[in-house]
Amino acid sequence: MTAIKPTIYLIKDTIKDPKQIFKKKYRLKSEEKDGVTLFYKASKILPPDWAYFIAANFTVGTTPFKNSSSFAVLVLEVEKRLLAIPLGYGLHLIDLTKTEYNFGLKTALNCIPKEEIRQVDTTTPETNSQKTKKQAVLGSTPEQFGINKQKDILRGIVGKLPKDHELGEALDGKDSLKVGKGVEGFTKLKSLCKKVLANFASTHYKTDYAWIDNIAMVRDSSLVEKLTKQLAKALKAASFEDMFFSPPVYYESIFDCKGFVFSTGDGTRLSKKEPLTMPEMSDWKKSIGPEIKSMSYEDIDKFKVNLLSDKDIKTMEWPLQRCLSWETEMNGTKYILSEGSWYEVAPSFFKEIEDFYQARILDRHDFPLASKSKIKESDYNNEICTAKSTDRFLFDLGNPKSSTMSMGKARNEICDVFDIATRTFIHVKMGKTSPSLSHLFRQGSFSGQSLKREEPNRKEFDSHLTAYGCAPNFISTPYLPSDYKIIFGLVLGKKQKKDIPFFSKVSLKNVLENDLEILGYDCKLTYIMLP
């Protein structure tokens, strides 16, 4: 008897009729035997596309070249749940919104020992949701794979099972579960599926992989539709609580342009609209005017964000959703819209991140009011120094006055401003877009770690301070991070809310806990409002 190595999908428990699993456009034939139903469609023998190219250039025609694709799906009920096993191209018949997401992943995590992982697929929900796939020659742990348990979403895992495990030697778990064990006959197939369901229902994964429940990307199209409808409703009602504008570009580049312009597809020339440097949601409402009444789920994609050059040329364009950061709730669950994608956040994780963030906010500071509302970062950093000329010194490599004040062969930036009176490294960014915040936190992390670990960098920093007029050896030896402070300063427009996107708070916690505070630095984040 021929054996198969099945790839198994678990159908959502609300679906009881196997026919509802499939895409409506297919008219499938079916046959049932021993509690297993075969759904299939007849194969067609057709020449491949490239055969016509051959026929146009040679005399052989298309006759020798024929392909046939097979489409079949086995559906069986086990423990009152439907499971689907596609064969050939059968996966294309299934409506994947009817399947349980992460079914294979959780089943695999319940079975694969922590030290026997061979491959991981992850997504990082910041800066365009970066996806990575890593493979190891030998069994490895999540730590050895470099998985960041606060930021990374685990999407798939491949690993080796313990000897004589009931599911075989290895598993590949994503939304589906791929079993490396050959199965012969329906009796053994049903028995395997029963064992798979039992392992899926286990919570053993929480022992070693509890962090995977912190954040989950929403891939159920019906839930995405519900969340997007809720977003459209909030936009139409101008209900902007916990929502703010966060374009996927650095604000530094915007000062070389006219600014952002909002469009609605109504034919209005962009050059006639007022460009905005750091817009708020209230600015969006004012800009689109009466068109807000047409906001709906069906028409939300017509609302665009444009970046105009000084010559009124559209240099970039994004859908409005791509430029929003929003926190909302549905049925008691917290959801985050970030970079155009939706994420489900565990309540305990959300509270953990929020508490950490609030504890690091510096409400009162002595940074000066900027001289003008539209000011470049490098110019404002100079004004910070001017306000306390005897204590603060400029290290911003983007300012001509301090362009040589770098450290190391790679000419890395130490900070934007250093305050000798309080021994504070000040890192500044204009606005609070996700890309700029990621860059800001990475910059602070690299600088703080480099000064701790690299004596030549400390000496070079000290020489710069001496050049500014400080006494030699201001940076003491041994270098103790606990003697220093780090402040991340965000310069916002006067209407902008003093808050940052949730995933930027996750990044902040990750950088401070794992890179800076563990060394001893006292770290804070503060907001500086433009006039």
C-alpha cells in the first residue's frame, strides 16, 4: 500500500459542513469512504505557456509538451473537528480563511524540544514588517537563532522530535502541519490526526515558548475586514483617540520637500492643497473637507498620503492606512494597526510594555523652545547647546560645526549633544515615525555599548571634549555607565500627541532592558514641543 506524508490543515470549529471549506468558484466532485471524503476536480492536459514560444520558433509544435495538474483534498472528522489534507495542487481549492491560523506552529512547538529547532520563520512588526528565515545545521534554541522574544513574531518552525515520538521524526509547523511520517490507509491516517489534535490542544509550548502569544499578526481576512471597517468608521467620525499620523519615512527628508498633502481621488490638484510638515489627524480632516463623509470600508483605499517636492511634484504616495498608527479594541482584545498591517496583542504583554514606557518618561526638562516651527534637527541641536553654552557640546555629525566629532574608524556618532554638568548623552529626532524611532534607539544603543567596551572610543570622545575646553580625562577610567544618563528627545509639532506607536515602545523596552540599562545607564524619553 502506498504511503503519504500528509500536510494537515485544521478547519475552524464553526464550520461543520466540509463543502464550506472550498472556494465557491470551484465545482468539485466528491466521494466518501470510511469517514473520509475525497474532493477533487478533473485534471486537464494542456501545453505549458512556454510551449507556444517553442512552436513559434521550431517545427515541433506544442504536441510533445503537455502538463497535467492534479487537484484533490481529503477531508475527515476527528474529535468533532474537520481536518483537510490537500494532495497535488489541492491547496488552491481551499478557502484558507476557513482554517485555523498557527495550527501547525502550535502543534509543532508542543512537540519539538527547545534545543532541537532546525529552522525558524519570523516577522518583525516594525519598519515594513521584515521577514526572515534562518536554518541551522544542528539542533538549536530560539536564543541561538537570535529570536527577539519581545519583537519577533514566530511564523513557522521546523525541528526534530524525540526518539519514538508518536508523530514521527520531525515536524514542519506553520498554519499547516507537515508530518515527516509516512501513513498508509485511512485507519492510520485517522489515528495520526487524532494524535495531532491532542498535541495541538496541549499548552506545553508555554513552558519554553510562552512569548509567541504576545503578538500575533492578523491574517484572517474576515477579521481584517472587521477591523478595517472599524477604522473607516473612526475616521469618518473624526474619532482620533489613540490614532496618529506615522508616515514610513524619516522626517529629515521632509525638510527638503514642501511637505505632506492628503488626497481623496476627487480630482483636486495636489498643488492647490496646503503642504504640511508634521501633520496631525485633525490636519487630515481639515485638508479633505467634505470628502470625509464618503469615508467607508469600500472607499478607504482612495484616501492617499502624498509627499510633494519643492516643484509640486509627487515624490512618494501611500495609502492612508499605511501612514496610520492606531490602537483599538474589539471583543475585549487589543489590536494595533502599524505600517498597514494588523496585530493582535496579548493584554498582559500590552500592559507590560505600557508600564515600562510610562516609567521612562521625563515629563519636565530644560530643553529650549525652538526658534521656529520649521527647523532642521541639526539646527535645533545647536540651539540646545546655545541655551547652556558652558555645559552642553554639539556632537551631531549632520551639523557642520560638529561634523568631525565622531568616534571610531567608522566615524560613528556619539550623540547629538553631551551635557557635562549632568553627564547626559542627548539623542534627538524630529517627529515620531516608526523608522526614525528605530534609528534613534539603535543609535543610542550602539553609542552606549561602544563607549563601555571600546577604550579607544572613550579616549577619542574625551579628546573632543578637551577640544571644546573641558579638562582632560573628563571621561573617567574605569568607565562606569551608572555615572551617565541617556535622554532620547522627540521634537514634535505643537498639535502632536505626546505618545509613540506601540511597536516603538516595544523597541524602546528592548534597547533599554537588553543593551543600556543592563550596563547601568539611567535612560529616559522626553518630548520637546515646537512653537
